[in-house]
Amino acid sequence: MLPSIRGVTIVAATLLPVTASLGHVTLEVPQASPNSNYKAVLRVPHGCNGAATTALRVSIPEGVIDAKPMPKPGWTLAVTNGPYAKAYDLFGHKLSEGAKEIAWSNGNLPDAYYDEFVFTARLTGDLPVGKAVYFPTVQNCGNTAERWVAIPAVGQNPHSLPDPAPAVMLVAAMKGADTMAGMVMPASYKVGNLVVTGPWIRATPKGAPVAGGYLKITNNGKEPDRLVGGSLVGAARFEVHEMSMDNGVMKMRPLAHGLEIKPGETVELKPGGYHIMFMQPKDQFRAGQTVKGTLEFAKAGKVDVTYQVSPMGGPAPAMNMPMDKPNSIEHHH
């Protein structure tokens, strides 16, 4: 028998980053929006103290419905159904029960190998933006087990837990964005011959003097253009910066003449490279929020955009998937 993982509090209030650790069982897609379909990919990076993984069981939390697992060749699949705390609407139909646990067993995944266990589900609108949903998981290796079931208390850093449960951070769906497999596809904005894709900001602590902004700009025209300015609601000033290495020292400088986007190229503003600095924000930016702003280009003019706020210190949101033309050139520094 696999150890039980029922009776765990699933949703905890936290705005701390939910990021993957190479040693834990984690979810491949770390962010998603309520009222969306989610493809959960549980990543198993190793066994239990060198022993091969022989079973994996995951608990499906309240508010996550219509869970359907993907069978794995050579493994036995079992689904434990049960009642939900309430009846949920699923595209016009009331759903009052469904999968509560999913288990893959009688398999053999050697410690030296990596594999994934997959199921799909619906994230309901009852799940709150800005919080994380936890999927407690037990990894069996013969007679031993790793229990990835710990959920942080309110305000506790999940990285302080030795055995954290896999988690997905709930973020607001951006206006103009589409959803696919639980991922928010990046919103895009067209101005002249330019396309701006997936604007996002990292969450900031209270009193932070600056915030960083990131996005992609594709020039579909035949003439170069430049990002020369912009604005953000709640910030006093907008600057475009470049971060680069100089004799082994990381240096950052403002681009006084803006950032050039050459014809047929895509320029990515990202941590460690080109980026936007929003100076003197009036309040902190919190994970899951969206913030309105503008971008100004030398030739194309101004365009209104909306930034998705990603967890503090975390990576780009899951929605920042490449949406460039197949023949575009990535231009990184």
C-alpha cells in the first residue's frame, strides 16, 4: 500500500516564489490562472536514496476538478474518486465528485533516470489569485518513500521546507491573453510594424525603490525602430537599461538613446540583459497582479500594455512562451 496523503490543507496564502528544485518532485508549469485547463506534469528527478522509484501517488486538492491521468506503459494506473466539498460548474454541467488521488504503481524508474507523470484538470474560479495550489505527492521506492507533502504556513518561505509539495502559483489571466493547457499564452500588442509580447514584472518587497520590467519586441518592418520611453501606473519614472559583463564585473547602465530593434529581429528584455527599470514605485507589486503601462517607440509611437506580476525572485511567468515568427532572429546580450 502507498502511504496516504489525504487530509492535507491544500491552498496556503503566500506571495513567495514557487520555483523548482532539482531534488524535489515538482510541477513543470509553475503558474496558471483560475478558470483554465491545466496540464500537470510531475517531474521525478531521482529515486529514494539511490533506490528506483516504483510508485507515485498525488493528491488532487479541492477546487481542482475533472482530473484525468495519462497512463504510462509498464505502470499500473489507479484513480480514487470522491465527493467534492461543493458542486462545481464544468462548461454548463454540475460536477460534484471526481478524482481525489491518482497513483501510478508497479513500475521501475532507476535512480539514474528522470521521468514525468502527467494528468490534466480544471482549475476552478474558486481558487484565489496570488496564492499557490499544492499537490502533495508520495514517491515510493520499494519499501521506502519520499513524502513531498509539506505546505508552507502563511508567510513561510517554501524553500525552507525539506520536503515541499509540488505547487502551482495562481495568477490573473491577462486581458487579451489566451489559455492553453493551463498556461496563459502571452498577450501581444501591435504598434506600427512592432509586436510587443508577454510583458511582466517581478514582485517587489514593500518600500523597494525600483522594479524590473521584461518583454519581447519583434520588428516586422523594413526599418529599425527604438524603444525610447514609457510609463507604468504607480511608478515615477521609466528607464531602459542594459546589464553586461565587463572584465568579470556585472555592470548596469541606462540607454540614453533607447533600445534599437532592427528589421526582422526580436529583442528580448530579460533578467541579466536588457530590461526596464521602473523608478520609485508608490507601492509594492504583488505576485498575481496585473499593472497597466505604456511603451513609446521613436517611429511606431505609443502603445498601451499590461504587465503580469511574477513571484519575487522567480523566473518569467509560464505565459512567457515564445510567440515569434519562425524566421525571427533572437538578439541577446
